[in-house]
Amino acid sequence: MKELKDTETMKAITLNGFGGTENLVLSELPKPVVGESDVLVLVKAISINPVDAKTRKGNALATRLEQEKPLILGWDIAGMIAETGSAVKKLKVGDEVFGMVNFPGHGKAYAEYVSATEGHLVKKPANISFEEAAAGTLAALTAWQGLVHHASIKSGDRVLIHGASGGVGHFAVQIAKEQGAYVIGTSSAKNKDFVLSMGADEHVDYKAQPFESVVKKMDWVFDTIGGDYIDRSLEVLKPGGTIISIVSGMNDDVTEKANARGVIGKRMLVQSSGMDMQALADRFGDGRLKAHVDKVFPLVRMGDAHTQVESGHTVGKLIIEV
Ligand SMILES: NC(=O)c1ccc[n+]([C@@H]2O[C@H](COP(=O)([O-])OP(=O)(O)OC[C@H]3O[C@@H](n4cnc5c(N)ncnc54)[C@H](OP(=O)(O)O)[C@@H]3O)[C@@H](O)[C@H]2O)c1
């Protein structure tokens, strides 16, 4: 593992124009300057999300970020505090921390050092690695905010989670189970055992049959797939049930389609939140929540990590070791 170093520059992966993975370039940049309420993190691990690849190609957050020069993708980090601003109160140099930095803004996480608002980070529990901590940020926050803030699951509610073996899905299964739900997860057959090991009560192989032919009377659907999964999921909801889709972007399709069928449709976009990170950290700390790391890449293989996340078949999370 790398130790604190005393130089003015750092390695970072910059995005030199929207497009293919060849536009992700290893660069030498000045270390970030830390603002009053910010901390400088020596990054040990970064996690990769589908939004990274979508933005790289010119979609997702590209319009928001196109004026940024240099543009550094990434939001999920785990590492050690190297410096603190004068107004920083809770964190100190040497603390091991993790969090999702400045989402949906310019997170600049693909770098050896990241400047972050103190409020976006929390202390890493000692029992999890930097890789597991980095994994437990954007995807875990999405599952938490979706199932705790946007849903109000009661014990015994029936919850269908699509893409239950993915980054968001594997956390969603665990969080819904903690709330006492009966959980059904979809993925292909190769990930059945993994989905059940996360705590799901039932698994549906979406390749073997249409899920709507075997799933009925759900109180909640948590949709991480989108497209026709939204229309098809409306059929499996009880009257008054709710679908929360994380792939609808900012369009109101899901709300309108759900209303037309007498159910509720919501869409959401995850937000950086220290309070929600603390709820996750507590659960990683006492074992209620586990992050599954699928593969670890070195920083110089960022393009390969993007290619893998774009496959849509990652199990759990992809991590970059810095
Ligand atoms: N709105 C927000 O705030 C927000 C936040 C996070 C993510 N997202 C979006 O949500 C989506 C999921 O993100 P993620 O990080 O969970 O992705 P991911 O890790 O790439 O998800 C991959 C998983 O999806 C499963 N899968 C693929 N096709 C499926 C299908 N037709 N039916 C059921 N499962 C299927 C795969 O299992 P198999 O290999 O077995 O097929 C795989 O394990 C992405 O589009 C992402 O951009 C939105």
C-alpha cells in the first residue's frame, strides 16, 4: 500500500473528450487545493459504476460536466485523510474514510488525491477493506435512498428487485431483507446462488421465462434495468403498489405509466449524503451489510474496468486499486 507522499503532483485519469475508453488518459496533475470545509484524501480504492461509462460516452452527466477542464470522472472513494481545511470538525489527518463525493457534480475520483466536502465522507469501519469500502458508496447509497427514503417497506411486504446480482441490486436485496421484506430477485441462472446468498427468498431467472409469468402481487418493485422492465413490472404490482425505477433518468415515464394502471411510479437520482453514508457504515461495521467485490483493476487499466461495467453483467462491484 502507498504511504502519504509529499509532492505537489499526482496521477489521475482524465477524460480527453467524450467517446471510447481510449479517451481515458493517465495524466500528471497538480494535487487538489483543499477548501475550508474540505479534506484531502489519499485514495486507496475507487469504485466504478455504469454512470461512469455512460458519462464517458457523452450521456448521463456529460452535459453537466462538459465545461470542466480537466474532466476527471468517478465519485466513489475509500482512502486516508492527508490534509484538512480550517473549518473541518469531525475528520482528522490519518482517518480512514469512504464516501460518494459530490454526486451528481464533478467528483474527480479517478486520482491519487481527491478533495472532498467533509460531509460526504464517513469513517471506514475497521473490519472492511478499502476495496469493500469503495464498493459500498454510490451503489449502496442508491439502494439505501431508494428503499428507505423513497419507499416505506413494512415487515412482510413483497419486494421484487431487478438486477439483484448487480452493484445496486446486491445491496438492495440485503437492505430490503433487513426491513423484514419477502424478497424476490431477478438475474440469470449463473447468479442464482449469489442472489440467494445475499438473503433473497426467491430467485427468478429472467432468461428462462418472463418474470411477470411467475411473479405476482408485489408491494414494491425496485427496478435497476429499465426499458420494457418498467411496463412489465407494473403488471406484477398489487393495486396501490409502487415501482421505484433508478434508470428512468429525469423523464416522467414511470410515473405516468404507473398512474394509468392504478399503481405508483417513482424515479430517483442518488445524492451525496454523509448521514446516509453513516447508516451504511454502521451496517458494514456490524455485518448487516456486505459489499461483494467482483474484480480489482490497477489505475492504469481504467479502460478495461469501463469495458467490464458496460457489459451489464458485473456481479457486485468493480474496484480500482490506487
Ligand atoms: N438513478 C440513480 O441514482 C442510479 C444509481 C445507480 C445506478 N443507476 C443505474 O442503474 C443501473 C444498474 O446499476 P448497477 O450498478 O446495479 O449495474 P450493474 O452492476 O452493471 O448490474 C449488473 C447486473 O444486472 C443483471 N442483469 C443484467 N440484465 C438483466 C436483466 N435483463 N434482468 C435482470 N438482471 C439483469 C446482471 O446479472 P446477469 O449477468 O445474471 O444477467 C448483473 O449482475 C444502471 O443503468 C445505472 O446507471 C442509477
